[in-house]
Amino acid sequence: MKTKKKIILWTAIAIVIALFAIYIAGKGKSAAAGAYRLETARAERSTMINAITATGTVEPVITVEVGTQVSGIISKLYVDYNDVVTRGQLLAEMDKVNLEAELAAKEADLAASRSQFDYQEKNYNRSRSLHEKQLISESDFETATYNYLQAKSSYDRLRSDMIRVRRNLEYAIITSPIDGVVVKRAVEQGQTVAAGFSTPTLFTIANDLTQMRVIANVDEADIGEVQEGQNVTFTVDAYPEDTFEGRVTQVRLEATVTANVVTYSVVISAPNPDLKLKPGLTANVSIRTLERPAVLALPYKALRFVPDNAMLKAMNLTADEAAEAPEGKKIVWQREGNSLKPREIRIGASTINAVEILEGLTEGEEIITDLLVDMPARAQAPGGLFGPPAPRGGGRR
């Protein structure tokens, strides 16, 4: 009796194992085989955009650094940061005591030199008249001529010095050379500035903050695509929700090398009517190197599709023989019933994802882009055959 029960039990176990093996084998075969399908796309009109990215700095279009050519102490300041100024407006004054004293001294020297010059001129004229009548010696005439020329030279030099001293006195009054806004003040009242070998900067004035520009650094790999007139969009971290627009106005030829990376400066106009953009902001720039509105286009991968006869046979499909495409044309494939037909097209501009169709297709035609295999999901209880996985440590119930 016990032997009979054992036989029945082992027989049942064998049947269960056999059925499970058949089930697993069937699922594996189905998964391996999968289901083939053609992916298609229609030729449709769309806007093709290709863009390159770069970073840059927002700055005013015209910026003037106002300095001084004379040394001295800043005695008065009349403007501060963000003040709006007009051309010729007084910005600051320097202490003029030393300059005025130098002017007075030069005026006294000039007066004395003028007296000496007048005397030597009269003496020379008199000596020349007597020399012509041979009433004085040649030596006396040469002495009179020499003294006259020396007095004239000294007088001319002092007159030039007077021009310089008067101009230095004018330089002690600092005025604005343009209409604009003070974006930087580099001095304080009472500070001493020295104009020995370079002109010290006192103020920086931006001409018009409603018209800004972005100086973008474009990588050498992308600069060949950038041209004047291209549309640009950019964002700044100060206003992450806003997108600003501009246009490429200049592509500079000078290269900048930083850590073996070559970049070129591209100037982008940035209208700023609401004054949101501020000098010095970092801009994340997108330059549209290609912008073609309402063109007939296809996904670019349609050009890379090549029929696989083995896969097509599994789908009960065939593909016609395709001749080599003529120069300047490409081959795409179109399904007609149970057959795939080649179509010759001529393409234009392209982006990473799309290509422009110039001829060979009409709007709405369906073209094959890929041949896909759908893999069925394996039926399995959560956690696999051995039940759900054990919970990992560190969590709470």
C-alpha cells in the first residue's frame, strides 16, 4: 500500500515538472522570437531649428572710463553709483591750489620773458639798421642776432608751457563725456590719485542700459556655423523663468586660448527695455544656426533604414531591389501592400533629428523609419520564482 502511494506521488511530481518545463520552454521561445513591426513617419511641414550653446557676459554696448591726467586730491564728488548723468555734467573736482600756483608762476615767467623778448627785438632791429650802414662791426651784429633768437625761443617755450598749465587746471574739473549711468565709482572724497605713467579711472559710465549686449564665448568646433544676423535666445540666473532674445551682430576673429581650449567672442544684441539685464550677469546662450520655418521634413533616421530580408520574410513582406542613388539624392522606403518600395529624394538642411525634403515626396506620405522587435514580458510572480525579496535593512514599518 505504501509502495503504491509512493508511486502515485512521484508520478504526480513528474507530471508537474514536465508541465512546468513545457511552459517555460514555450515562453522562452515566444520571447526569443518576439514580434516584428515597421515604424513609420509622415512627411510633414515643421520648423527646423538647429542651435549651439555657449556662455557669455551681459555688458553695456558703450562703456566709457572717466579718468584724470593730473595728480592730486579729490576735493569734491558730485555723483554716486547708478546716478544718471548728461554730457558735460560735473562729476568731481580735484584740489586746484597747486595747479593755480603753478599757473601764476608760469604767467610771471611769461611776462618777464615777453619783456626780454621785446627788448632784444628792438635791439636787433636797431643793430640791423646800423649794420646795413656799416656803422657797427659784424661781431656786434651777430651778438644782437643771437640774443634776439634766444629771447624769442624762451618766450615761445613759456607760451607752450602756459597752454599745458591751463589745460591741467581744466583737467582738475571732471565732467561726463557722454549721457549715461554711473555703473562704477572708483574714488572717495579726499583720496589722492597719481597720474604718473597711466591715467587712473575715477568713474565708469554706461551709455544706455536699455540697449545691452552679450559677449559669448563660442567653442572652435561650433564657430564655423555662427554668422551675423542669426537669432539668439538666452537666459540669466537672476531671472530663470524669463527668456531673452537677441541677434548676432559680430563674430570676432581674435581667438582666446584657456587651458588648451580655443574660443571665439561672438557679440549678441540684447534689447533691455525693462532694465532687467544688469552689467556682469552670466548668460546661457543658444544661437540658432539653422532656422527653416514650414519646410517639408522627415525624421533623420528614415535615411538610415535598410530592409532586412530575413525579418521581412517573418512578416510575410518583401523588398524591391534598390538601385544606387544618384549623386545628391538619398533612398527612403515606403510600404505598398506586402512590399517595400524605394523612393529617391533630394534633401536640404538637416538637424540631429530631422532632414528637409526638397523633392521626391509630398506632404502626408508615410515613410518607413525603422524595423522593431517587440519582446513580450516574461510572466513572473513578484520577487521571482522564490517569492518576494526580503526587505532591506534601514527602513521603518
